Amino acid sequence: MALTQDFKKSLYQSLYKITDGNATIAPEELCCYAYDATNQMFMPDVVVFPNSTDQVSEILALASNEGIFVIPRGSGSGMTGGSLAVNGGIVMAMGRMNQILEIDCDNLVARVEPGVITGEFHKAVESKGLFYPPDPASSSFCTLGGNLAECAGGPKAVKYGVTRDYVLGLQAVLASGTVIRTGVRTAKGVAGYDLTRLIVGSEGTLAVVTEATLKLLPLPESVKTMAVLFYTIDEAAEAVSAIIKESVVPRCVEFLDRSSIECVKDKFNTTLFNVDLLERIHAMLIIEVDGSNQVTQEDAQKIRDFCMSRGAAQVIIAADSNQAKELWAARKALSPAMFKIAPNKINEDIVVPISSIPEMVKRIEQIKKRTALSIVSFGHAGDGNIHCNIMYNRQNEDEQRRAQSAMDELFSHTLELGGTITGEHGVGITKIKYLPKEIRQNEMDIMKGIKKVFDPKNILNPGKIFI
């Protein structure tokens, strides 16, 4: 949808007025909102920065009347292009709506605006002895609104679930500008259809969330973090599957393959790790348990003994929170560190049944050998969620072809093992062509029908999810 310069200027003036001057059409500023973590670029026509539900409503009503696309955007950290203006239009950057409106310690709920940084929300609730488990790797800069749009997960999902499990209710604005409220503030509520869960994970295609009511938990008294080193990747994969069957339920089980370890080995504390051993292992698990002091001590020891019996080369239990932070700092440094291998990556977030992790790991190794590409595998293995990063140079046509082939094969194996093509990142634009391989036509038609009810003019984040 190409807008004429005169129309673009008129649109900008209207948005400028609605938002009290918080809109831009300056090319150098539009560039800042033209890309995300996929490193693809699509220039919007206008970027607007609302600071209230009323402003969001006015913007959408204007866009609906004029038939202009609107793309909601958080911090732009998405991995599948969900916040990109692939067809031009208005990028609605939600960063100014960044208030924690309420933390209700008596009822264990909070109300937040979508622009709140996830990590800042963690700190705020933890200062009151409360706990919000969803914890994506980008928590230091991603926003709660973006987490809602993609139904983000993170390491703790194995025990505590993902974002949708903590959203009680929403205030949102439809494409027409109509403001709706969904869900409840109570622990239970089954009145009518669950519109809240429908909107969470819809990637900004159904409504723009302007407020969320989130469920909180009491902060665990104690957390124990450990690193488990294995000589072979098969032993580590089999240990993951076996640990989940045990009576101890870890709050996270993170997996790093040899390539991952190589990328961040300079981040590991040499007083904790035997350097020579670190060079010989081919997989690592980072495991956490939480609960009372006594329970975490006992659970950590049980997992240590169990892993040693399954062939672990070493189990390191962090002595304190500082050592635990060092382990997690290495894990969270992994994504940018992978560019040591190649200038470009395709980051996939497949999920398979936990019992299929060993087989999936074997198949990833086979894809590596067949394509002769580096594939770095890590992720939330405790719930079957493996992040496979296909490293390549997009300027090299042969490498680009092999990378595409690797991705095709990866998804085929995932679906064959009863898994799904995305556990956290969403479909966006990068997985559109693969969605019909997982979702049958009958179900796809229902989804498209829902989209039409919410957004009959197809102005909200078009070009995402559906072909």
C-alpha cells in the first residue's frame, strides 16, 4: 500500500495532533523502527508513540477509516519479523506506555502497561517478595507487551509455564478503535469465551493491548543453580528426558551443545570450571531448583547424584547467587556470541515431546553433517524447546541455499516427531510457508475467520502468520 507524499504528510499531521507531537516521518527516525532481530528491513510510512488507551483508540479509528495498516511494536527484539511494516503503514511504538499501574500483594496480581521492560517488572515484584516466572533471554530490554503478543516463555517454563499462564485479563483496542476488556482479576473465571488467551500469542494481528492484569506467585525462599557437564551430546539429551521423569521437578533445564560452549567459554568462571575438562565436554546442562532452603538443598543433591549416575563428567552447584548469575550471564551472552562463527543466522525455536529430545538432537547432528554448516543448539530442553541457530553468510548463494535446506529439514523432523515449528518466537513472516505443514486447512480457516471478526479490514499487522 503506497501512500502519496501529500497523504503521508496529512496522516502525519493527524497523528502528531492525536499524540501531542509524538509522531515522526523523518527518514532517519523511521529507520530505527524498520527492523527487528531478523535483520530484515521494511520502512514504515509513519511512526507514532501513543501514551494512553484513548490515543491508541483514536489512532486505530483513523487508520480504519482510511484503510491504513497499523503495526504494533514493543522493543523490536522479535525473532520472526512480527513488528515489521512489511506493507508499509503506521508503526505504533508502545514504549511510552511503560507504567506499572499496580502491584496488589494481597491478591497476587499486577496491572501493567505494554511498554514495561520485563526485567524491570521482575525487579519490582521481587522487591515485594513476589515472583513473575516468564523470563525470556531478552528480559533486560524486551517489553511485556511484546511478550504477550508472542506468548514468550523462557527457562522457567518447564515448571511454571509461559506468558499466557499468567495473564488474567486485558484491556485492548480493536482495529476499529473500539476498546474492550477481557478476562478477570480473580483466580478463577469461566464466563464466556476466553478472549484473553485468544489475544495472547496472536502477534498483534487481533488487537493492540494497552493494559494487562498479571498473576503473581510468592517468591521462592531459595534457588539452587548447577551446571552439569557431559562428554557426549547423547548423554546430555538422554539425561534431560530422564530428569523430567524423576520426582524432582526443576524450574529450568537449559541445554548447550559443544558449539554453544565454544562461543561463550570465555564467560565461564575458571574458579568454578576445570579448563581442561571444559575443552573435552560436548554438552552442558544448566539446571535450577527452587523452594524452601531444605528442599532446594535436597533436590540439588538428588539431581547431582542422578546426573553422575547417567555419565556426567562433572556437576557444579553454585555456592551463592553471584556464582549463579555468572552461569546465567554466560547463557544469556550466547545469542550475540554466535556471530563469531558466521555473520548471519537463522534462529529457530522448535519444540518436540521431551522423550524425543535425544532423537531430535541426533537428527540435528545429521543435518549439520549433510549441509556442512555450523548449527548451534541450545535452549529450554526441560520442556522440549530447542533453539537451533543455522549459521551462514547470506552473501554466499551456496551457503544461503544450504541454510534454507537445513531449515526445511529441521521443521520436517520436528513435525515427524510430533513437535511444533515454534514454541516462543511466533510465526511472523519467517515461518509463514511452514505453518500449513502443521495446521490443517479446517483449523486454518477457523483462525482466518477469527481474524476477520476482530479485524474485518485487515489493517492490524497484515502479512503475518497467514499466507
